[in-house]
Amino acid sequence: MALHNRIDKRILKEKMQHSNEERITISFYKYHQLAEPKTFRDELYKLLDQLGVMGRIYVAHEGINAQISAPKANLDLFREKLYSIDFLNGVRLNIAVDDNGKSFFKLKILVRKKIVADGLDDASFDVTKTGQHVNAADFNKLAEDPNTIIIDMRNHYESEVGHFKGAILPDVDTFREELQIAEDLLKDNKDKNLLMYCTGGIRCEKASAWMRHKGFNNVFQLNGGIIEYTRQVKSEGLENKFIGKNFVFDERLGERISEDIVSVCHQCGKACDTHTNCKNDGCHLLFIQCDECATHFNGCCSDECKEIIAMPVEAQKELRKGINKGRQVFRKGRSEKLAFRKVNHQSPTIL
């Protein structure tokens, strides 16, 4: 069998949009030394493909990072098969908070150098020596302690639409930038409580270990990230200290955690937290767009891109030749095309 998808993504996406199959969006990760990540990747693909699993999974010598969707009818079987893999037995599965079942339309498993790109090159660093994991109730208690500094370990386009109250929100494009900024920003506060969070926990797993490695004494991380925090808040009737949306890396681009809207449309400035990618395939910029601007600009980030998508397909292809749009996708709010492009977050002063 082919160990990758061979069908055009547009066909798969349309099929997914019209499917009535109930699916559950799940994320999980595990740091574990894999001697042969390519072999593991191929065997995992065979297993998940048989179960109808879709999603994006990264495999590396340091472990696995997965965001997937599974048919609801196969959920128990999926869990059984996954847990039959020794190092994944009992791994926490984060179930999506706001799920329409259409988060992914194909299965993609990639072998990478690392499951979280960090830019670190320190042979003495041990990623398993993490900070203390805390649940939602303990997170809330720590958040109320004046000796606690809360820091968001996600990228700028994630924290812009939602974050914990009082958190420091570094204005970064990548996790590797975040680690250095966090270390520099907090270097004079090594004895304070450092409370870290991210989407599902994987970035904080590495970040908390790094901060401990750098001499920070009281490092805590939100176990299961924003996703698990939200589940616990709802099930236990706790105060929700997260405002806005939780950005997610799938077709949904976000799941609502609270009714607060903390960001604006990048084209008109109206309160809005709906992410989209520019419909011009030669741009594909990730930005925030309200319904009115989506109609006016035909789903594009600018009049220029609106004019381009009105051209014949072959003419569009010709224009795209030689253009590298890779970095555009996650440079939300950085484009000069956007009248209300993102400005730096105002982070609380560290005393």
C-alpha cells in the first residue's frame, strides 16, 4: 500500500466538507527516544489509515506530536491500537473543545529533526526534566498569587485572539524565538513562580525544562494546555481565566473558549477573531477578517489579491512562479496590506 496520500487535496477537502460522518478531533504528544523514526512512521501510517484517521503528525528521534481526527465509531478501537504501542500506552488524548468534525481532510505523517523546532544546541539539556505539571484548579490558584508570572508560550497570531488574563504575550513568530525572549525577559525573576501555558502542552513541556536548565527555580506548566484546562473548567465548575479563542492548527483555525473578542479585523478594525487564509494561492496570508470584509474582498487580504483571483487560473499560476509564500502563512498581521495590522501586545510590567 502507498504510505502517503495520492488524491488531490481539493477533492479530499470537498469530500470532507460534505461528509456526514461524525469525527472527533484529538491531539497528543510524547517525548521518547525513537531509534528508527522512519520505520515507526511507516508502521503508524498503516495502522491509522486502516482506522480512517486523518490529521498531521510529526515523528522524530525525540518522539511524536500529533493533531488528528478519528471517526467517532472507531474511537475506542483507535485508543486500543494506539495504547498497544509501548511508549504511547496511557498517553493523554486532548479532545477538542469546539469541534465540527472537519478539522482535517487527509492523513500526513512527516519525519522531522524535532517534533518541536526549538533552535537549541545544548548537549547537556534534558527535555525530560520539566517543570511541575498543574491542573486547572492549581493553575487558577497560582495565577492569583502576586509572586507568579504567567507567560504564553505560543506565537503572536495565537495569543492575539485569546490568552489568559494577566499573561505576558511575547510578540514572536516562532517557538525558537519565544524561548530566547522568555529567558531574557525573566532573567532577573528566577525565584518567582513561572507559570507557562500553550495549546496542548507540548511546547511548555520543552520550555519548562529549558527554563529549569537555565536556573529558574519554581517552574510550572499547565498540564494538557488550554484544551485540557477548558475541559476541567467546564466539568468542575471552575472560574475560566482564559479570554477569547484558542487558536488551533487545523481547518478550524480556532475554538471558542469564552465569548470575549479580544482582537480586531485586520482590514476594518471591527471587533473580530475569525482567522482565514487569503484565497489568492500566491499569497495565502493568515489574518483576521470579519464577514463584511470577507464579502468585500472576496476572502482576500487586499484589493490586489482580489483582482488576482478574478484572473483565469493559468494566468494566476504564471504569476505564482518563483514566489515563496511559506513564511506568509503564519505572518498574520505583519503585512503592509492590512490597515489594522497587528501591533505589539502590551504585557504587564515584571516587578
